[in-house]
Amino acid sequence: MEGEVARVFSDSHAHLTLEHFDPDRDEVIARARQAGIVRLVTVASFIGDAEACAALAARHDFIHFTAGVHPHEAKSFTPEVAQGIRRAAALPRAVAIGEIGLDYHYDFSPRDAQRQVFRDQIGLARSLTLPIVVHTREAWDDTLLILGEERAREIGGVFHCFSGGKEEARRCLDLGFYLSFAGPVTFKNSSGVAEAAAFAPLDRILCETDSPYLTPHPFRGKRNEPARVVLVAAKVADLKRLTPEAVGEATTRNLETIFRLA
């Protein structure tokens, strides 16, 4: 029917348990459904957050979640924290370990701690046979080196909010990983990311919002939310000379493949 919303889109990475959504979380989730989102992954944002993510996912049949420690918190990683991740990852609707990786932009944790905790969590994911969600910022060489040395190809995963250009995209794809594009692909000053989105095969990409962050154009500066993943899909579609619905269908299939929901 004309005007009907296509129910084909997915948001592979949002942070719905953050306080930004406390005033209207239910309405945000309802708007995601109204926008045509059929799969949504809410990602652990800090140590101990995975349990809240699991509880949220348990209330909505289209939401799944991840468990993991962000590189910002690597300095606080302990064996007890690792056990907490393992317990959360055993709960219903858990699909990955993440987000994990390296962040050399902020350096909120020492780089040696970040590298060790990244390795530890890849090992944890391997022991659980779960894919990983990778965060990397200004740390391409070390990130790709660790993924190779820790045999991450065997479990697979996705580079969330892909921020590199065509060459970084090629290196990630060669490792067997997927690339997830977020709001920055719509920014005028992100030509490298747009080039990577145009280059990457349609069967190896996902779309995300990273809500409440990285709001796509033309809403930059406002709180992001999963419904706006449709704007990301539309930009990727424009770059690939496809319809937004075709990108939505493909990226949702890809999400289901990498997170083993198919």
C-alpha cells in the first residue's frame, strides 16, 4: 500500500540502556518499530551494563544484546569482570562480545591495558563461539594485528561505526569481518567513510546508529535514536545506486548472519 513503511531495516548497534533514554525509552523503541526496524542490537556501554541490556532485550522480541568491556574501561578489567561477561553472554538473546577494541584518541585507559583486555575478550569470545563487535579509533594497525594474532577470523565479527577509508575497509574485509556504517557516512566531511561504504560488498555491511551518539544529517547535534538508522541506509543506498529498502533488506540479512539469528 502506498505510504506504508517497509519493515526491512535493522540497527546493529545502539546503547538503549544509557540514561539519555530514561525519560522516553519505550517511546524510542516504539518509534524504531514504526520506522520499519525488525532487528536491533543494544550494546553494553560500561562494566555491569550487560544485565540491563539483557533485561531490555527480554521484553522485546526484535531486540538482542551484547556483553563486553569498552576500551575506555580496560583499566578496570578483572577476572571477576570477565566472569560477569561470561554469565551475561549465556543469557537469552545474547549475540556477541562487545564492544571491545582499542581507542587511542581518548586514551581513557593505558594502551597496554587496552591491548591486553582486547586480547582477553577475543579469547573469551572464542571460548563461547560468539562473534565480536570491534571498536577502533586511531588504532588501525594494532587492532588488525591483534585480531590476526588472536585468530579472530574463526569467530568473526563486525567493525562498528566504521571510520576508515577504502584501504582500511579492504584490510578488515580480508580478515573476514563485516563493516557497520553509522551517522558519519552522512557527514559532508567524511568522504573516506563514504568511499569505504561504496567499496564494501553489499553482503558484508551493516547499518547502525550508535544511539544516542553520532546523529546522522540533517539532525546532527540532537540525540540519536534507532529510528534514524533509515537515514544511514538511505545514504548507503545513494552511494551504491540502490534503494534504501534494498540496503535495509541486505544489511538485515547480514546482521542475522553475523549474529547467527538466521
